[in-house]
Amino acid sequence: MSRILTLSSGGRLKITDTAWVKMVSLRQDTLRKKEAGGLLLGRQILESDDLVIDDVSTPVRGDTRARMRFVRSKRHQRFVDEAWAKSNGTRVYLGEWHTHPEGVPSPSSEDLRSWRKHLSDKQIHGEALFFVIVGVDAVRVWEGFRFQRSVNLIGEVCLHGQESD
Ligand SMILES: [Zn+2]
């Protein structure tokens, strides 16, 4: 089991326990659970191509949540703004995550459209954003490139046998 993924730059992307547990605890492992999601927050490791996702926002009032739909409200932005201010600008928005009620998740056409929209946002930091989908059996991570507006799957982590982590 590894939460360290290799980026197209050759650098590494690490997802910390804090961020991981928040996302995975919201997975849709029963029929009644609705989609959840939020923003990815993290930092670049100085003088390297390595990145760490060290926290995520989780659903708030105002989000649209259904069994197969999640649209986050603008309130999540406050989480990024506060982290940025408290860290003197070192912790930044790194992307988006949400859950899917399927074993090994794949992005819907709506997800791809929304990811491309985020990639075209001129306010983002850096050249890439990350998109995480938490399925029932696995978490998959995509790296999206701002200039090409393309996304590549960079990793898949199986969720079985991790309960004691
Ligand atoms: Zn989706």
C-alpha cells in the first residue's frame, strides 16, 4: 500500500494520513451514503518537484449531494484562503476530490468537464492540479495539466485491508 505516487515530472506526490483518512472515511460503502467531496490542499517541497497533499475540505452546508452527484459550494474556498494566510502563502489549493458509488472509480463526462474548467482557472498556482476519486474498493488519482488541459491517471490505491492503518 502506497500513498506516494509518481508525477509526470518525475517528482512524487504524497498524500498524508490526515488528508487520506478524511477522504476515505466518506467513501460510499453503503447504499444510503451520498457523494462527498471537497478541495485538496498542500504544498510543494522546496527545491524539488515533490508535492504533499496534507489536508482536504469535507462537505459543508450548501453543497449539492446526491447518490451520484456532488457539487461543492463556494464555501470551501474559505478553507483554502485560511490555510494560505496561516501558512504565509506556502499551503495552496492543489485540486479536487469526490467520492463515487462504484468499486474502482472512473470520471464521468461531467467530472472531466469540471476538471478542465478548474484547469483553465487563471488563479491557480503551478502547472498541474490533482483530482482524486474515492471509490468503494479503490482510490484513483489523476494529474491534470493546466496548459494542455489534459488529465492522466497517476495512481490507484486499493482500500481493502487498510482498516487498521
Ligand atoms: Zn464524479
